[in-house]
Amino acid sequence: MIFNTVPGRTIFLVDEFDGDNLYLSFRDDNVQVLTDDFKYFYSEADTSFTQQRRVDYQSAPENLMPWIYRSAVLNNEIEFLPLYNGFAFRYYNRETNGITGNPTLQFRQVEAYNNEERISFFEGETISHRLNNIRVEYLVPNQQDMRYQYQLNSGGNWSAWSPETGLNLINLSYGNYTLTVRAMKQGEIYDETTLSFRIAPPWYHSWYAYIMYLLLATGLLYLLYLWQQYTLRKQEKEHLLNQQQTLRQQAEKHRRKILKLEQERLQEDYNQLKEKLREKTIELANKTKENEDKNRLIEKLKGKLKTFQKEGDVPKTKLKEIQKMLDSYSTDEDNTFEIQMDQLHQDFYRRMMENFPQLSSNDLRLCAYLKLGFNSKEIAEFMNIQPSSVYINRSRLRKKLDLDTEQDLHEFLNSI
């Protein structure tokens, strides 16, 4: 249990004693160390402690040393020296002549603290980042007029010499530190003493945090990649839809253009057919007019023959022969117009006669002329009547067809 031995001094560490609640007691000129489980007796002969199982469990040890945090003389030969992590005995009246060396600087107390908490720690210990303020107290025992200097980490600057026996290291970053302290007296610099410790990084600077950051960054990059892929697919889909929409619009435009051209072509064909139908109707009307004129002429000649028969100027046999010839060219009623009109207008006459049996032949002819859009003057010429008679015939036709005054006759006939 001896930590270190220097000339005239023996150092003991607290953690070398088994058990908790360590006490120092001085009884019968003997130093004892008491814990919950053991009792340790000091032997001056070999400067060590002997362990013994403790059986007397008093609530408070007798002769408890009140000078636990300061040096004290135990007897004529031993002086008690407190340390931050144990204690030491300094011996008097022992043969130390011939032993050389400088007095040793000792760390009496080392603490890590913040505004709410303060703990002691030992050499090589790791301290939480929350307790990153360090208080170190040091001393060269039994020396006067000592001055001290310290250096934090190798290669750092040494502090100015100062009689202060302690220092504060405030707000240290996480990492490994080595504190070196040395003492000087009357220009003579003593051996250096070091204290190593480590301040742990906060969790967000720990190795597992960096792994988490790496995984998170990888996940974010992967999500960004997925988002880019999704955006590209969405843009491609929108572009494709726009193209399809454009193609549909172009196709619809072309379809309308083709339909318009087709309608124009059909309208042109319709107009041509309508014009041909109009020409055929005019031709048919003129032919009908010629037939009617011929019939009227034949009737007129028949009347003349009857006059000649009454006067007796022409032989009867000749008159009968002429009468027979005129009868062969004359008919009571010529249906050529109706037949050809029915052929031209797709059974128009048949439908008119089925729906309106009260219509006469002249009424049907007037319906055909009105359906084709002939004006009153043209109709009067075709039917050998006056234009005023055409108006009268139209009025009679409306009554026969039972049409209202607001109803258009031309549209009605086109709907048949």
C-alpha cells in the first residue's frame, strides 16, 4: 500500500485501503486506518499498514484525527501530511544523511466543478464535459517562500512564477490534458510533478454520435437521391403529359381542319348538286310550260276546226282526219312533271300526297318550286300566271297545310 517513497517521507493512497467510509485515528501513539470492514495498524519499522478484520463497529471512531485536511505532528518521529488522494508520513530523527534530492511537490486536492456540482478526481481519470472547470491545489510540504509555475500540455507556455498554491482551469474543451507544476526556491527549480486527466466529449461529439451523424447524413443523401429521382420522374411524367396534350390538341386541330375541309367539300358538292337540281327543275318547268303551250295551241286549233265544220268549207273526211291527229298530240293531264319531280326530290311528291291528300297537282308543283327556293316571278313564269296569283296560291297552300302565320313555308317544305 505504499504509493511512493521519497527521502524522509512515505505516501499512502486512499484507494489502497479496502472498504468504504475511511477514517484516520491516532490511539496509543499509533496511527490506525478504519473502514467499514477492516482495521489497519501502522508499523513504523517497515513503514506499512497491516490489515485486520474489524469487529468493533462503533458509530464514530474514537480519537478521530481533526487535522485531516492539514499537516500535524503525531509524535516526536512522525508528521502527518494530507494529500488530495491519500496521505503521507514524514519521519524525524531518522538517518537521512546522505540522501539527496529536492523536496517533492504534492497535489493536495483536485476537483472538477460547475455552478451546480463539484467532484474530486484522481490521476488519469475521465471527467464529464459538464464539469469542465478544474481546481488544482498543490504544495511542497514544510517549505517556505516557495514560488510555483505550471504548464498545460506539453509545448504550452509556462505561467508566471507565483506564490499561489492553487490554480483554476476554466471552461476546458474536451480532450486529454497533462498539467505540469514545478516549484522554485531561491532560484533553484525543483523536479516537475504532472497530473493527467481527460475531459470526455459531449454526446454529440462522441464516436457513436459521429456514427449517427454519418448514418443520418447517408440517410439524408439517400432521401435527397430518392427525392431527385421522384422529381425527375414527375417532371418526365408532366413533360410526357404535356406532349400528349399537345399532340391531342394538334390532332384535334387537324381533325377540325380536315372536318372543315370535308364540310367545305361536301358543301361545295351540295351546292353543285343543288345547282344541278335547280337547273333540272328549271328545265323541267320549261318543258312543262312548252307542253302546256302546245296543249293550248292544239285546243285552239280544235276550236277552229269546229268552226270550219259548222261553215262546211272543208270536207268532213279531212276535218275528222285533222281532229284525230290533234287528239293524238293532246292529253287530258300531263303527269311528266310530277314523275320527274318525284325522281329529283327523293319521293317528295309521294310524301306530300300521303300527308296532304287534299293538295292538287298545281299545289304540288307550287310546293316543289317553293322547296327549291324560286321567287314569285320565276314561279309565275313557270306556271303561266301573274305574280299576284302566286301570292294568292301561296296563301291557299298555307291553309291547306294548316300552317300558322309565324311558320315559314320554305322551312316546312324542306322538313318533309
